[in-house]
Amino acid sequence: MSRVQAAFRTAFHLPSAAAVAVGTDDPGHLARLVTALGAEVDTTAVSQYLRALHGHRQG
């Protein structure tokens, strides 16, 4: 999975989202993003990232 695909997939968990807007003039790029939706998300890593973001906001 590419970094773009991983970021796109993870975007649905930061916080949870039902939709994410993307723009592309390359149908293959859009197809790869849609394929990424089936990937597993490392929820532990997402939780750590969210805690870090919240800590940064409070600091």
C-alpha cells in the first residue's frame, strides 16, 4: 500500500468519517484510493497519533 493509500484509509478514523473528498484527474489514482478502503487500519497506531495530537493542542 502506498503512503497516499494509507493516509486515505486512515482518514476515516481521524476522527471517524463517513466521507472524504478527493480530487484527481487520474482515474487509476482514484481506483487505488477506493481499493485502500478494504485495508486494515492499525487502530493502536491511530490511537497513539490521536493522543499525541490532543497533547499537542493542550500544550
